[in-house]
Amino acid sequence: MHEIIIILVIIAIVGFQVKIFLDAKTRIGFFKEIIPGGDNFETVKVYIPESQIKEIKIDYILDNLHKFQLPGGEPEAIEIEVEVMEEIVASPETDFNEATQPEMEEETMEEEAIDYESLIWVWKGNEEKKIQLKFLKSNEMLGWNRIQ
């Protein structure tokens, strides 16, 4: 007797799954009819001045595309040469002379060599963990503090 009940429960579950499948299939067909195909759309890049961005209407932009596109098409990449200049400025408390400057540069170069792959300890509440130094800023933004 209990085998018949189990078979009826299985048939009811399978019937329920078939009903849900058919409902989902009709909904998918309905949405396919509503949403147009991808070949009916076109993407256009326009350049709108920031001062007009809130006031200008989309219909006006689409009717006058030639006014909002760059005259030569897409902008080309511009190469810029940058000349790096190094300047040493003496602080009012210390008096630098020519003999001490090379020593100072060597010391700062050694201090600037930071290993961002090194592990450091951070804490938040009662929890402590080790992270790489390069992830310190993102963890500080999440409320973690570095253990000195």
C-alpha cells in the first residue's frame, strides 16, 4: 500500500515540474515577442558639452547627430613627451651642502625600496590577519587597521 502512495507522490512532483516548465516556456516565448532583435539597434557615440547634459533632449540629439559627432571621426591617441625633472629642496631646519647630498640620496633610495609583496598584520575589532602590503589601502577602507 505504501508503494502506491510513494508512486502517486512521485507522479505529483513530476507533474508539478512539467507544469512549471510549460509556464516558463510560454513566458520566454512572450518576452521574445516583446523585445526586438539585436539587429534593430544602432550604437552612436555623441559628444555633449557638460553644461548641456541635463537640458538637452534625446530626440534633438538623434535628429541632429552631425552636431554632436566629432568632425574627423573618432579622436586619435595623442603622444605626449614628459620630461622628468628632479629638484632637491632644503628644509629650513637643516643646512644641506654639496657634500651631504649624495649621502642623502643613497639613504632615501634604500628607504624607498618597499616590498609590496611582504606580509603585514592588520586588525579589526577582535580579529587579526596577515595581508600583503599592496592590499593595505583597500583593507583600511574596509575598517582594518595596521598593527605597527
